Amino acid sequence: MTLQAHTLTAVPPDDFTEPLPSVDIQTFRFVMGSFASGVSVVTTIDKQDQPRGLTCSAICSVSLDPPLLLSSVSNHSGTLESILTTGKFAVNILGSQGQAVSQLFASGAEDKFERVSWEPGPMTGSPVLQVTVAHAECELYNAVEAGDHTLLIGRLVSGSTEQDRMPLAYWRGSYGRLDQETAPRAS
């Protein structure tokens, strides 16, 4: 597997002398917490064939051709180390019934996978959880360190959706659910 790295460097204006100061952590959390997002669990199998995973609300689509998604993972995560080593992972987008699973995978519990229903993904073997509205199995396309996180860009090699389920949402530190009456219907 070859990781492709592309770096763009911003060129500052001629009169640029010092970087502007960053906001404080509390302001950053308030601002970013105001962006409602879905909730996912990123999973992999480590080199010893043990499942690993963590809760992640920072995912987005990147490209249609090739089909790429992005997930932001803390540099202190053991799951990150396993993904970088194996080059494979799954993104499990949780359904509305997945709040307890989200909280479990956000914890430091050692027995996470003993407490949830899952099966190995057909392409990567990464755990696919049973409480999802969708999942994507990925091969690592690129990894970019950004501050205290690493941006994992994965090329989708498999995936599926559960059309009859609604997603779990997260906004300003609380879980929420979409109103089924206002949700778009699958055609």
C-alpha cells in the first residue's frame, strides 16, 4: 500500500508578520459544538487480530472519484496506531438507538467489543456494528497529522445502509434524533 501525500502551502501576504492568536479552548468547543453532526464509531482489527474502536463525530465525504471519506482521530488513540499499521478501517454511522454504543466507545473500557453486536466486514475484516444506519469499509488512502489529531482519508471498498433506521445526532454536548416526519424518504 502506498500513501499519497499532497501538501499545499499557504503563501502569506507581503505585510504578514505574525500569526493571529488562536481562540481559547472554551470558545473553540462552543463554536464547533454548535455544528450538529452525526455520530460514528471508527473500528479496525490490530496486528494481533483484536478489534479496536473509538467514537468519532468528525467525518465527512472528500471525493467521489475515487470514493474517499475523512475521519479525524486523536493522536493519542491506540486505534489510530492500529489503523496506521494495518491500513484498514471501518466507519460505523450510528443509528438513533446507538447512544449507549457511542458512550461506550468514547470511554476507556477494555471490553467494548464484548458488549456490542458486531461482525467482521467482508472486505477489511474491520468490525461492523449492528446499530448503524450505514457503514463504510475503507483502505487507508492518506494520513495527515493536524495538531493533536490525524486526518485519516479512506478509500471506500465496501459499505451498506439501513434505509429503515434514523441517525443519531450530536449537538452542543447532547445527543439528538431527527424527527422521522421531516426526514427525507428514500426513493
